[in-house]
Amino acid sequence: MRIGDFRASYAHDEALLATPVQRSWMIGFVLLVLVFPWIGGSYLTYLACLTGIHLIAAMGLNIVTGYAGQISLGHAAFMGVGCYTVAALARMEIPFYLALPVGGLISALVGIVVGIPSLRIKGLYLAVATLAAQFILIFVFREWDSVTGGVRGVNVPPAQLGTWIFNTEGEIYYVIMACAFILLLGARNLFRTYIGRSFIAIRDKDISAEVLGIDLFRGKLLAFALGSFYAGVAGGLMGYFYRAITPEHFTLTLSVFYLAAIIVGGLGTVLGAILGAAFMVLVPEALRGVVSLVTVWAPNAMALLSPVREMVFGALIIGFLIFEPHGLVEMWRRVRRFFHLWPFKT
Amino acid sequence: MSTRRHALKSVAAATGLSALSLPLTTWSQAGDLVVAAAPPITGVFAFAGVGLNLGLNDYCEWRNEARGGVMGRRLRYISEDSAYKMDQAMSVFKKLMAAHRPPVFYGDSTAWAKAAAVEVSQIGTTMTSSPSFASDIADPEKVPYYFMAGPTYASMCYILLEYINGQAKGGVKPTVALVYSDTEFGRDPIEAAKGRAKQLGINVVQEIVTKPGSVDVSAEVARLRRARPDFVIFHGYVLAPIPEFIRQMREAGMTGTQFMGTIWSMDKSTAEAMGPAGEGWMGVMPYRYSHDVKDAPAVVTMNQFAQKRRPEIKYVSTFYTHGWLVGSIFAEIMERVLRANRPLTGPNMKAALESMTDWDSGGISGLPVNLRGHQIATGRIYRFDAGTKLFEPASGWIRTT
Amino acid sequence: MDWISFIEFSLIGLFSGGLLALVALGFVLVYKGTRAINFAMGEFMMLGAYLVYTGHTWMGLPLWLAVLLGLLGISLIALGVERLVLRPLAGQPVVSVLMVTIGLGALMHGAVDAIWGGRNLEMPQILPRKPLLWGDILIPGPIFWSFWVALAVIAALSLYFRFSRTGIAMRAAASDPITAYALGIDVRRTQQLTWVFAGCVGAVAGTIVASISSLSPALSATALGVLAVVILGGLDSVLGVIIAGLVVGWLESIAVGYFGGKARDLVPYLVVLAILMIRPYGLLGTRDIERL
């Protein structure tokens, strides 16, 4: 039960971690993240790295679609732009802490270009425009042999800090988690500022926002730019993680995957991006575990894994949209409310 | 509490419980030799992937049954579908490597093999193979831990071009069209093939690139009809869209054209799927077909095991044969290393692989196998007989460069 | 490319456009009736084709009966989708409906892949395969005949919407649901019918496409290329998609003729972007006027 939680100043009211309980949970969580590779083992660390990458990308999409209301079906293509940029820079021996931001910036520029139609069209039409952009970018990835290696793809040298090479899952984990932490903090902060609130205004009713004096064009383009920046950094991290990248990594399926992640997690919240990404990484793994148990009775079950995974994916999207449109975050809030009010009911 | 909330909670609980099964799947018995694989069981090449998967799996089972594994250690086959998608293949690869650190790994495609080559060389613990016969990866220096159980795609194209060259009538060289898929697999031998055609004075009159799976080929057939080639070489497909191409071309009046393919489109089911248009389908195959059991004890064993273990298979496919052969090469490499009392590391396995210069594959490959160059550089041209519905040899066993 | 080739490719393109227009019609029907883009259209096409295949090849039914079975099956599925998936989302923002159709598509695609497997299957021959030879120009049979089938279906539907009571009721409910309710039209029923029609159109189109190439779960990807037709023609105009279908079909064929098969991946989406930048509501679509 929460008692004695008084906000005596504006700063306190706006603070991200307002109560001592929240602060201690956060410290505990950070400690857990730091020691995870040692207690989890390489397989779970692999999953954690993947979650971290998806987290950053999902947060980017959440900024564009969840907060600013611009539906983007091309998010995976922006990741690809960032990834290929980082790959090219890394091959030129540029260290990762420079390559990643530059990759994000190039991706942001592409995002601005793709976002230009958003002035004239919105909603469904904008979604179709981003879909077209996704396919066109994939075509560019496949054909622009000199930069992207075409269908063959590129090999990304590992991230390096001085002489320390981030070769294994355990090592790249820290790079990914550090980036995730910084970017998520940035996103959370963004929505305490004017720019963030203008995004929310644009989403809710953009004509009214324009009447209030918010520059729509700048706002929408900035949303696309930021979302693509996050996607670009996530793509670069994906490059350092997988070390071998082909255009097939950035298909429409991945864009849909991220949309599903933020819908399942919760549109328009930072926690939603985290929960959504974690959920979408863990569900296929859990499914695989279930299928390998079922293999004891039905030996050919493994062949059905991919189709069943797709079915579960589709069913999850439909299920969450019908039953829990605000996503896992809403379920989480209900749990928190229960504990805040306990032993009272309402 | 409403029934809806109740249902949601139980689903959440079930998901949570099933997540506990995660650690269980990584349990393995000490001493087992893990043979890990990411075959394309679903997706565009499902047709081939299912057979590959079964062949490799069954070899491991047979080896455990008949010879107690390798040096007394049982082979444990662990595979997960890659759906012929690069990202899925890479993630299965990383996952299985993290969970089991297998000494041998079988991938799913040319794209994967080329992409993972750098990673595999750096890790240095695993010998790999895959359905890919791409020329770039048959390089013992640059790609030390990869081998292919056949000749490179470029070599296969050379064999076909030599055959075409031999069909020249009255000093006029035949014309050739190349139809290939827009994948790493498809594109791999094309430059080399065009170069060899130029050397031989054969004119490549048309070059068609398509998506690998089923696709609307009418416009492409129109282009081929304009070019009027004598021979058409298909590469980069397993089944679709070859039958559709051939059917439409025959309907368009190209009755004299001879169609040829490379290894993965030379299975009985591919030729049968072409219907009457399949008569005369030719191509290069590095192995014996499973009906060709004369002087081939390994083929006999394979047929017997397949019949016992998988009675629903009427005819053992070339994909199964390939999987079986790869399994036997993996086992042979590991046996050579363990017999010399050395640990199963990349360099040791590479040395063992390269020591197989005169290895008897039991008849699956027509000539004794030399893996010094990390490939089996032999093959034969076969022709499909629509009457017997079987492939018959149209040349002797050829050693390629 | 010489003149003869150009004409040949143009004709092939125009005739292929008929089929594109048919698929686009499915999109337009759903949009007109329910204001939603059905991203699962490709999966309806695929499922329809698989049902016909199952009826004919597995159950041994004569072809016309198998097609009927396919249409019936798709109608039932469309009804189920409308009731279970779309009705609960009435009034939700555009993103939700869009995503739900995407999720539906994934569900259907996975189900087909699981039940029938990923292999390429041979569809029974529905359209005559004999190619037409006009001088030196060759038009493949299925492409030629598919154009006329598509035209027949589009014409039949147009006549139905124009002259039958149910058709007029559907148009009324689509343009102004509240007034339609006031006049006693069962708006829910018209929405159901809309989905049933869209599903059947998709099934017919899917069956034809499958018989031209071959039947596999990858069939569902062809619908995305049709978005170019829909956007060019205008999301709610039947005449628009007919014209747009011919234009896009022609463009694609010429592009393939000049640049090879890869153009098929690029041309539709360039068209989409160009239209959206220049004239977002397409040739004959109605302008959306947003009010505060």
C-alpha cells in the first residue's frame, strides 16, 4: 500500500523514480542486468541480447506510431539502413561508439525522406506509403552491391573498445544493454518535454494541434527521424551481434513483428516497448520448448514449428487487440494498482 | 472475476510454465557427440529440406545402432527449422552453438554458409557443411571449416557446358539460355558459367532471373521465346518454377529445346512434377540414385534403413542421400580425430577432413572421395526417362576441376 | 526491344491487369463497406485456392463442385472473421483494424502452411492452356482467359450493386450507416455480406493465380503488389480499379520485358509512392474530408 507519497515540488512531481520503493526496485533491476550473463548462461544471455536489440527498435516504433500516431510499416528497412551503415563504418575501423550514432543519423535522414508524404496523407494511406518505402528499400539493399553486398550481404567486424574485442554473447550484451539504457532514458525524458507532448497532441487530433500553433510538418518529420534513429542504432547492434547480415533480415515480417510488439506491449509507453519486446522474444522460445516436449508423442511436430509460430503470432495480435487493446502495460498497471491499494479493494 | 479475465490469467500462467521448459531442452548426456543442424524444413526449399533433415537424422540413428556411434560415443542429432530465411538460420545457429557447442553443424543455404564462414573461422570449434555448393566457400584457406559433399555449382555448369559443346552439329555451336533464381544459391555460378561458355564459343542468348519459389513466368517465357535457345540451364531452384517454365515453353512451340538442371533440381519428384514435359530432363548429379544399387553397399544400407524406419517413403530421394552422405563424412572426420586421441577442435577436424583423400563412400559417390579441396569433385550427367520414371546415366563419372 | 516485342508485352500486361483488377476489387469492397484495408486479402486468395485444390484433388469432386466448395468455405470463414474479429473492433482507431487484419493474415498463412505443408502443389487446370498466336505474338492461354473471367465477375458484381435490393442496401449502409439504420436496413447484415463477397472474389482470383503459376503458401504475397492498383484507382472506386488494373498490369509487363523479373518487385511500389505524393486519393477515389 502506498502511503505518505507527497509531491512537494514540481521537480519531485516530474521525477521518474519518485518514491524510495521505486528507486530500490530500479537499483535491484540494474544490478540484475549487470550480473545476468554470469548467472544466466550463454543461451539466456543470447536471448537477453536479442531482447535488448528488439527493445530499442520497438521503442523507436513506439515514438513514431505510439506517441506521434504515424503508422509506419517500414521500420525494419530503417534498421537495415542503420545496420549497413554501421557495417561499412566498422569495416573502416571506426569504433562502435562513433559508428552507432552515425548509423542512427543516416537512418534518421532516410526516415525523414520516407516521412515526407505524412504532410499530405495520414492513417491508412500513410501506412501504405511506408509499406511501399519498405519494399523499395529492400530492393535497394538487394541490388546496391557495392555498399550492401547485395543478396550476399556483409560481414560485420566485432565491436572493439581499444584492444578489447566484443566477441561472445556475454560481451556484446553489455554494449547492447548500455545503449538500451541510454536510449530508453532518452525516450522517457522526451515525453516530459515540449517536443514529446507535441507528438502526443499530433496523434490525438492533428488539426487541433495545428490550431494550437504546433508545426505539424516539423513535428511529424521529427517523429519519423527519432523513430528511425532508434531503429538505425538497433540495426547497428544487430550487425555487431549476428556478424553476418543479409537483406533477408529486414523484411516486412520484421516490421510487422515490431508493430505487434508495441501493440502487445502497449502503445505509447516506454514500459510497453520493454514488455512487448521481451514478450515477442520469449513466446517463440517457449513455443519451441512446448513443441520439443510434444515431440515425445508426435515425432514430426518439429516440422510444424514455423507455421505454428506464425499462427500463435497472428492469434496474439488479434487476441490482444480484441481483449486488451492497451497491452501488457495495462495488465501490469492493474497488478500495481492492486498492490498500491491493498488491503483495500478500490 | 469475469470469465475473460480468468481465461487471460490461465493463458498467462501456461505461458509462464512453458517458459520453464527452456532449461530442459538444453540438457544432454555427457559424452554424446552433438550433430546440430538448421535445415530448411519449411519455406521455399521445404521440398529439399525435409529430405536432408531425415537423411542426416537417420544416418546418426543408423550409426548408433549399427556401429555404436563414433568410437563408442553416440551421435545426437539436434535440428531446428530455418525456413530458408537467413535471419532464422543465423539465430538457430547462434542458439544451438550457445546451448550445445556442437563439433559439427549443418546449415541451410549458400547465403548462410557464406555469411557464417567468418564467424565459424573465428570460433574455431566446429566443422560445418550445408546444402550449398558455392564456389567461394570451397576454399580451404579462406573458409577452413567448411566442406561440401559434391562439386561446386560452377563445376556443375562446366560439365553441362562441355556436354552442350559436344552436341554441336555441323560446326554450329548450340545457343544457351540461363535461368536462375535471385538468391546467393542461384547467382553463385553464373559469372563462371558465362566465362566458360565464352571460352567454348557458346552464345548465351538470354539470361533470366526470377524469385526462387512459384511465380508468374509468362513474361519471362515470352523473352525466352524471342531468344530461341537450343539449351536452357536452370539453376537455383528445387522445383518451382521449373515445371511451369518447361510447360509454357513447350506450349509456346519450343519443342526442340533441351532443358538441363543442377543437383538440387535432379530429384525424381522434380522430374515427375513436370509431367510429360519432363521427358528428357537432364542434369548433373554427384551421387548414385537410390535405385542404382549395383556395387553400392552404402546405398543398399541406406535403402534398408529408410524402409525400416520410414515406411512411408517409397523412393529414397537425392536429398535424403545427400543428408546420409554428409552424416557419414561428419562421422568419419570425428572418428579420425578421436582415433588419433586428439580433441575435437576446428584445426584437428580440418586436418582429418583433408586426410580423406581416397575415402570409400560405399558407392554413394561414383569414384573414391577426395576431400583435400573441401569438395567432392566428381559427378555424372543423368537423363530422365519418363517411361521408367527414373534417372539413367548419360555419361561416365567425371572428375571436375 | 522491337515493336513486335513491345506489343506482345503490352498485350500480356493488359490481359494480366484483369486479374489484378479482380484482386483489387476485393480490397475496394472491404474498404467501401467497412472503411478498413484488408491486409489479409492475399491469405483469403491463398485459402480459397487451397480449398478448391482439396475439393478436387483430395476429395475427387468434379471441378465445378470443388469451386463451389471453395466459395462456400471462404464465405463461412469470412463470416466468422467479421463476427469474431472485426465486430469487436468496431469504432477502434485505424491502426487497430489494420493490425488485426495483418494478424489475421499471419494466422491464416500459418494454418495453411501447417495443414497443407509448404510444398508446391499442382492446381487442376481451370482455364484452357493453349496459347493464342496472333502472327508472331504469343499470348499464354491462362492469361487471356483470366482477363475475361475477371471482367465477368466484376461486371456481375457491378450489376448486382446497381440493381438488386441487397446491393443497393449495401451501398447505402456503406455511405451512411446511421441513415441506413433509420430506413430499416440491417447494417450488420450488409457488413457480413461485404466480407463474404470480398472473400469469394479473393477465392476466385486466388484459384486463377494458382492455376497460372502453382499452389503454395507463397501465393498470399501477390496481394501486396495489388495495393498499387488500389491506390491508383482510388480505395473506393470500382471503375477506378479496373482502369488502374490495366495501367499497372501494362507497366509491370513492360518493366519485366525491359529489365527482367526483378522489376516486378519494384514497379508496384514506385507507382504507389508516386500516386501518394501526387494524387493520394487516386484517379477516381473520393476525397476524405476531416472535420474537427
